[in-house]
Amino acid sequence: MTGLDYAIVGVFLGGMALAGLTISKLIKQSDDFFVAGRNLTPFVLGATITATNLSMFHFIGMGGIGYQKGISIIWQNWTGCMALVLSGIFVIPVLRRLRVRSVPEFLEMRYSRSLRVMIGAFWGLRLCIFLGIFLYIAATAGVVITGWDNYFAWLMIFSLIAIMYSAIGGAWAVAIMDSVQFAFILAGALITFPIAIHLAGGLRSLSQWFTAHGDSVHLQLVPSGAGEFNWLFILAILLISTKWATVDQVILQRAFGAKNPRMGAQGMVLSGLITTPLAFLWILPGVALARIHPGISNPDHAIPWLLSHQLPMFGKGILGFVLCGLVAAQVSTITADINSVATLFTSDVYRVVRRKEPSQRQLLRVVRFSSLLCGALMILVAYGLKFTDSGAVRANLAVVGIVDLPLFVITIVFGLFWKRTTWQGAMAGFFGGGALGIMSYFVIVPKYFDGSLYPFLHAISPWVAAHAAAWHENIKGYEKSMLSIAPFVSSGAAVVITTVVSLVTRQKNYQCEKVWECF
Amino acid sequence: MLDWGTYAIEAVGLVIMCVWIVVPAREFKRIFKSLKEKDEGSSFSVQRSSSSGDAEPRTRNEERLK
């Protein structure tokens, strides 16, 4: 990296900090901080949702998986786009009409106050972990690209400006800066993409090279056989994406900032439509790199290598400009997430637990403090991740798939479509589904494949153990892809538990007619 | 060496980038103008209540009627 590159990134970071401070003047009451005063229009929403969605996880993490496994990881993006469009048409208008600020607030309307507080606190913590993963990717990329091996310093560089301007400027800062950052993200991707394809000799030549080297799976959208990202993965990720677009606080909160339900829906649909073709811009450079420079063992290091070793050859300052796009992607995601955690903590935990209604000034003080607290937790998680060896994409999928799906089940499936569901059923389904999902991912599936589960199964019934062993023989080679069943286990368990508990319990005198009126 | 596939992806990306620079800039301009007018208006008159007819529709039927 040259001095010019550092100067470009420095000016960009300074500009963002300054803009955050200026925008803070727009914050007069808590709704301005949480949902930008509900003033946002479709194209602004399209930009802010897309910029929130895109982060270094896409450019570095998914590009890296494209490098290692091939183009099929694009389904993670595409299923998300489909889900955004569906959610914009069917779910967002209902939630927006209810004028809620968060999913837990909807859960209070639908089920009970205690469920709101519990899920608000839980979801806030889960978002901090998620943010830690994003920060880890950014800091790793910083180390690889610049060669300055100070992981902690990179954590600070990426997080401090984001924490500062989201704590001061709230949802207004997020919306305005996201629109600017979206342009930078796209510009960066539009520079990197043709350079990578050019270095690989063009798309046709790349395809011929993979075929000649017996690695045509790299360019198969749906790989056949036992690949990690086969049809089972696509189905699992479709389920997770549906959850993400319908209950993810970070995405929904942007849509809740819409001027009216119709504009919220339009913003979501626009975001889904534009991200679909753009996904090629961050997956294909990774795929091309498999030809340019094979042999990188950690997939998270592949795209940083491309940026640091190839981009400077095409002109001075190009790397600096592309890095601005990457920093923009990262900061837009971090700020939106911090804003959401602050909303959850203030609106769903502090405001509900406190018996007396706080003043607007007190609320703003608490929301800013919780933004800072979230930032500190995020740095802590990212620091801890340095000592793990799993790729960031897999860590992300494990957390999202297992913990989040039961929330989708109780909020959308039961919350909107089955009036008989009780708060006891919803709570049992959420925690029971999550617990079983975690067990299947970390205990049941691995222990089944290494054989250590058989004595336990034999103790239950020799017949069950014999059949389990026979099935193991049939699916040998599919060990890794079987981990994709964890999201189905957690959501399936949530469905069964919620149904059973709701049928044996009764919700007394709870008024949720308001919810049905909004259909 | 670039081929038509690369050019097509690049062109779609460029169009989206241009549209998303121009349109949000106009929309923000409009939002800030209306916020400014609202601020000036509120210093002269009592804040409007939700029954003034400007309130947001709460149900699908209200939305249709509006």
C-alpha cells in the first residue's frame, strides 16, 4: 500500500466521522434515532437496506468461498434477494402498519411483555456476536492487505468511527451515510471485478481452464454430489434467508423507517432486485483467483491477496479507492447493527423494565450508552475470534441458522398465521428449537459420524443403532453437508414444541386484535 | 482479456450505481425540505393531532380509503 492509498482511506474515514457529527443535529426525539423519524422513501430505503446487507463478509468471506468451493455460494445472496422481495410484499406492510420499532415489540402485541424483554435482550446479544464476526473479517483483511500485523489496531480502526457516528447520529446517520457508502461499495466492486476477470483471461477462458483441470464443480451453480454447497445447502440457506428478511431486526428497522407501509415494501423489493445481478461482482473475482493464484489455504485471505498484490499494478491510488468501498461496506453494516442493538436494548428492555415512562432526553442518553456498550462487546467477540480456526462464513452460518430460525417460526409462522398460539408456546418453541438446533450441529451430527453416538443409541435400542449404522454407510462422504440439517432441526423442533405447548396452555385476556386488523 | 459476459455485468452495475446516486440525492433533498417546512410550521401553530386527517393509516382498510 502506498502513501496515496493511505491518504485516500484517511480522508474517507475523516469525512464519515464529520458527516456523522453533522447529521446528529437531526436527532430531536427517540423516533429520529430509531427509525429516522419515519421519513424514508423507496430509493433511499433500497440503498440503506442494500448497504446494510453488504459488508466485507460478502467481498472477503463469500469471495473466499468462491475461491475455495466455487460459484455456488452465490445462492446465499440470491436466496436473500428472493426473501427480501417476498418479505417486502407480504410481511413488511403488516408490521409497518402496526408502527412497531422492533420484532420484540410485535411479540408483545401478539404474545406477552415478558417475551418481548427476553427476546429483545437475547437478540441484542446475538447481534453483538454477529458484529464481532464482521469485525473479525475486516481486521483480518486489514492485516493481509497492508502487511501491518497488528490485529487489535485494525479492530480499533474499523470500529471506532462506526461506533462514534452511530451513537451520535442514530438512524438518520445510518440512512444518509448508507446511501453514500452504497455508491462507494459499488464503485470498488466495479473496479475489482474486471481486473480479476482480465487476470484470469476472461470468463470463457476461465471456464475452459476449470474443465481442463477436472474442477468444473467450481462453475456449477448447483454442484452435484457431496459438495458442501450442494442442494441441501441451498434449501437450508433459503430457509435462513426467509427468516433473515422477515424477522432480522437490522433489515426490518430500515424498512420501519419508511414514510408509509407501501414505501417500506417498495424499498425492500428494490433492494432485492438490485442485489441479484450485483452478486456476481463479489463472487466471480474469488472464482477467478482460483486460476490466478491457487494454493491459498485460508479462504478469508484470498481476496485480500488479490487486492494487495494485483490492484496496485493497474494504477496509483486504485487500491486506496477500492479499500474505501470495503470500509464503507463494513461501516454501513456495523452502524446499522449498532443502531438496532441500541433500539432493542432501549425500546424493548430498558423502557419496558422501567415502570415510569422515561423522558425523550433520558431515552436518548440510554440509547447512546447502549450503542457504546454494543461496540465494546463487538470488539471483544472479534478479538476472541482471532484464536479460532474456522472460516468466517461457516461461523456466521452456524450462528444464524441455529439461533435465528425459531424466532422466525414464532413471529411469522405462528405470530401471523395461527391465532391459537400462546405466549407459553412461543417461548418454549423459541428456546427449545434453538437448544435442539445447537445440539444437532455441535453434538448429534458430529458424534453420529465419528461413531461415538452408537453406544448411546444401542442402549436405547439395538434395532435403532443397527439402522443408524446402515444409514451411515449409505451417506458416507456427505459428513460436512449433513451439518446443513441443523436449521431444519431447529425450525422443525420450534414448530412441534410451539404447537404442543400452545394446545395445552391458554392465554388469558390478551388483546391482540390489533395485529389481525393490520392484515 | 474481457468478454461480453464481463461487460454485461459491469454495465448493469454501472447503471445501478448511477441511478442510486441521482435518485436518493433528490429524495433526501425533498425529505429535508419537508422537515424544514414542518419545523417552521410547528413554531407557529399547535402540533397537529392524529385526528387532523394527516395521520398514517393503521389498517389495510384505512390505507385503501386514503
